[in-house]
Amino acid sequence: MKVISLLDGRSSGRVALDRAGIAIEKYVAFEIDKNAIAISKKNYPDIVHCGDVTTADFTTFYGFDLLIGGSPCQSLSITQSKTRQNLDGKSKLFFEFVRALEEVKPKYFLFENVASMKDECKQVISECLGCEPVFIDSADFSAQSRPRYYWTNIPVDLLYGKSDKVLRDIMQEDVSEKYFYSFQLVDVDMTKQVCAMLDTGFKYEMTRRVLNPDFKCHTLTCVTGGGHQKKVMDNNRARKITPLEYERLQTLPDNYTAGVSDTARYTACGNGWTVDVIAHILKGLKEK
């Protein structure tokens, strides 16, 4: 199968294709983040990297079998509800996917984005792609809640067993002290998903939350410092969820993102797909 991946990130689409048992003849990736590219090249040196989607001539890939991608969700997500620019912001890169779809004319396509977008944005995307999205929460396949829409012409089986994994199931033992916080904990209640708050100066309330290991993790996001890493209670102490645990929450192989800084690993995980969800969708290709 010949595949073209837009906004490829850490090439989680390639991991999912492998996991779905689909043989790859050629995989072409468009990505500009240097750390994401480094992670991709480490794991898949055969991937052909082509740079920026906005300057691409997609006609050179006419007749490829599969087009995949997901544009940035920041300007669509409810987490940016006060400032989100919808399809006029970063998420306007969706229209590069539409252009690729028109120029490549693949047999199959898969596009993903956040489920908390406004209905009018959902409608625009659906009209452009000619189909309604499938809703899947990554919690069905992992220890992370990550509600997403998937637009595709691949048949998707929605009668699947759901994972009961929680944070505790993917947590490391003997975690380095550098990941633990010394801040005082307040509002401790181990019956809740957010079981405590850090008494610290982190700017945003969500960056002070400490998660209960017996619940699912909240959606992983891009990490740019300032305490943006998700936190978990570990033996009555709060700590950052580690990069390896981020990988497990996204159902990546252990140490898949190793080789770049911790911040780059967190960002690569937060910006990409939950592999097992994509693998489940792509298994529909084997039926075809």
C-alpha cells in the first residue's frame, strides 16, 4: 500500500498500519517539526519526508492508496474556547488535506480532529470530505480519555470491546525523583478523578490538577513548559506523568520517542494519535 501522511508528527499512522498488519510499499510524510521528524526517522528510516504541506505539489502522488492526517486542534478545541479561531486559526491546515484529497485521489482517506469543536466546524469538514465523522474516545482502547472525530471512507467496526485500563495500569515503578513535586497538596479526595491540587503558582487551574491513578487520564496535550505535563498521585506524592507513561497512554511502543528532550517527547505524544484507535480503524482496509 502507498500512503501519504499529512502533518505526520511522530508517524503514529505508520505504527498503526504495522499494528493493523497492513503491508507498506511506500510511506510519504509531510511534517516540519524537527523533533517529530527525528523520532520518525529513528523508528522508520524508510519513510520519505517531504516537508511543509502548504508548499506541496500533491499531484506527484496521484493514485496513492491512502491519505491520512489530522490538522492542529488548538483553534477548534473547547480548551481554547475564549480565543479559538475555529477553521481560521491553525486548524485551517485542514484545507491542505482537502487539497491533497482532490489532487491525490486516493482510494481511502482518514482525517481526525477534536470532538469538542463547534457544530458549524464539524459541518464544514463533513461537507468538504463528503461524509459524517465516526466518534471514538481513546478511553475505549487505552488509559487515556481522548474524544475525537474520525472522517473516513474506510468501514469502521463500532462493536468492539472497551478497555478498562486506568492510569495505574501503565505507571512505571521506581520513578526518578526529578519527576516528583515538593509543593503542598490541597483538596485531597481519593474518590475523585482529580484527587488533589498542587498549591503552586502554575498559571492555569488545569496545570495544578493531580490525577487519581485509579481513573483514566485526561487528554494529553502539547507541552511547552510551565507545568503543562499531566500529574498523578504516586504513593501519596504528586509527580509528573513520565514521557514513557505518555507513550503508553497513546499506546505507542515503550521509548518510541526516546532520543529527544523530555519536553519534545511530551509534545510529540500530545500532538499525535492514539495508535490503537487508528489501528482499529485501519483494520477495515483488510476487509476491503
